[in-house]
Amino acid sequence: MTKKAADEVVRLAVEKRKAEYRGVAARDEMRNLIDNANLLDRRGGDYKINSTFETATGTTNVEIRKSRQSTVVTVAAVTAALAAVLLLLSFLFLNR
């Protein structure tokens, strides 16, 4: 019985150390990711960075994106929606 307890204590200590290592490694990798995104910001242009980190408590997925195209798509969608509303209103008022 005491051997099992000792083995469990050792296993827990090893798991704790592994979790600490993963946490430190993930923090360093995230800091590097942010530094890279900042460099891309200074250069200008669009970019998208996807990254996965093994943290102390599991996996963390990170996506950093900068895109002017999304603004264009948003403006186009809003314009199309306004045009549809105006068409609907004109149809309703003209058919009275």
C-alpha cells in the first residue's frame, strides 16, 4: 500500500512539473506570437496568424487577423441590405 502511495506522489510531482513547463513554454510562445503580429502591423497589409499552444490546463487556440478586405465586405453587405430595404419599401408604397 505504501509503495502505491509513494508512486502516486511521484506521478503527481512529475505531472505538476510537466504542467509548469507547458505553462512557461506557452507563455513564451504567445509572447513571440504577439511580437510577430506587432511586426506585421508595422509593415502594413493584411495578415492572419493561427497558432495552438499546449498550456498547463489544456490546449489554447489563437487567431490574430488584420484584413482590410473584411471592411470592404462589411460595407458591401450593409449597402446591399440598405438597397434591399429601399426596394422593399418602394415596392410596398408603389403598390398601394
